[in-house]
Amino acid sequence: MKNPVAADSASAKIDQLIAKLTDFRGKTLAGVRNTVLGADPEIIEEWKWMGSPVWSRDGIIVVATVLKDKVKLTFAHGASLSDPDKLFNAGLGGNQWRAIDVFEGDKIGARALKNLIRAAIAFNQSKSKKKSPVSTREKIGRSKKG
């Protein structure tokens, strides 16, 4: 049995959005959500920008935007990710973001999407490792000066 979700939580808001979308966009978003969450157990669901499902782990991975004729999946650091399955089909000229526009009838391979999600997580983790924390010695030195 699924754990009860607080009505105002990000997961509950995503559930409500999917339920409200009675056409292909609801099914598409539900399928994408299952695939994203299945790629890594530590992925966090968030609700940002007045109505966008966001999935994060060590930084934003992907933002879903439901538009009139498609579901857009925008990867925060898509330009830095390898895309051997050629999923990205929008925002290809940008320096950072890349997107997948999913129209009615389009299919995204779960394996390919999971691979892209995992690549995004690895990128986020490599980025956070490059930021070196302030050393303990520097912290102690600062506190003595204050």
C-alpha cells in the first residue's frame, strides 16, 4: 500500500496535476514520473515555479512543463550530458539546458530516459565535489578574529 501523502506536498501536487490531465499529457507525465523515480531511489520530487514538477538529486535533474500540445522535460545541465539515444529534441543550441518535447503518440524508452537521468545525477554530484568546503583551519581562524 502506498504511503499517504500530505495534501500540500510536492508529490500530492504532482498526483493532482496528473489526475487533472485527462488526455495523453497525463499519461505521459505519469510514465515519465515513474521512470524518473525508478532511476534512483534518492531522487526528490519538488513543486516549483507555480506548478512545475521538478526532480532533484544533488541539484535539479529535470523540470516537467505541461503545455497545450506536449509535455516538455527540461534538463538543467542537458548540454553537459551525453545523449547516445538522441532523446534531446529541443533547446539544442543552448549552453546549459536541453529538453525533450513529448507530443501525442511519442514514446520515450524507459531505459534511455533512466540512463539520461543517471547521467544528470552523476553530473550534479561531480559539480558538488568540485566545490571545496572551507577547511576547518580557516573556520577556526575566522572565529578567533571575530
